[in-house]
Amino acid sequence: MQLSQALLLLLLGAWAIPGSLGDQAVLTATAPQMDDEEKYSVHMPVHLRCDACRAVAYQMWKHLAEADAKLHTSEPRGQRELSESVYTDVLDRTCSQSWQGYGVQEVNHEKHFIGPGLSEGPKSLISMMVTGGPWPTRLTKTCLQYLGEHGEDRLYETHCQGGREALEAVLCGGSRGACWEKPAVTEKEL
């Protein structure tokens, strides 16, 4: 009997805490409500660009670090850095990956990307993540944009000098970076 009630709640989109059927609280989860820009634009929405940039920086770092590790195990005392053709290929494959595991989650009416390399952000007792749709294409486009802006040589050099944090600073920081927040305008400046 309890199994059929739990299945009914699951089908209706509501989750119940086991043993809490009846007068006690029922937890519900709904998918994030996407606005027109989030649904239809070919570009990454402005409010998700910082998260997207950090996801791209993480994936670049991860794939370059994996390639470096393979090189160092196969070349005991030889070459210490990847060749240009190898790191160019690694970065190209990074951008063309499927971007599985990334999606948008809404908590407290605020949407964020979640996935590998991203902090979990604000937590909710129960929430849903929207994956697929336009997000993988937008992440690919964002990644390719960064490759074009910065170039594979500079990105690999940055990776060698400072790893993940350095890549994130170059891609996402600075006055033109996706994670740079404009300071609030004070009354004195007006």
C-alpha cells in the first residue's frame, strides 16, 4: 500500500518523506521556469555567463591536466610540456565535448549552472536540474569563443603556470570577464 502511494506522489511530481504521508509536510520540486532568453537565444544568458565561464575553465584545466599526466607517465625524463599539436587538440576536444552533467538549477528564484567543477551554490532541500536543450550548444559556443579570444598557446601557458585558478582568472576575471561585477554606483558618482 505504501509503495503505491509513493509511486502516485512520484508521478504527480511531489516527493514525500518516507513515513510522512498524511497530515505532515510534503516536499515538492518543480523545474526551473525559463524566460524567453533562456529558452530561445543562441547566446548564453548574461546571468549564467560567470557559471558557464567557470565550467569551461574547469574542463580546460581537467583535460589539459589529464594529458599532462599521460605525458609524464610515458616520458620519464624527456619532454616536460605537451607539444602544440597535442594541447591544441586537447582544447578543441574540450570544447566539442557533450557537456553532460551540466544543467541549470533554480534555488530561491535564482538560476545557476551546476555540474563538475562548479560550487553547489545555495542549497534547497529538494530541487531539479534542467540539462540538455540549448545548454550544451551554448557551453560549446562559449568555450570556442574563449579559444578564439585567448588562443590555445596562451591558455596552455596559463595552465602550465597556474593551473585551474589561473585559467579561471584569465577567462572569467578582469574588467571584461564574465565574473567581473560592476561596482555599485554611489550617489557621489551620480
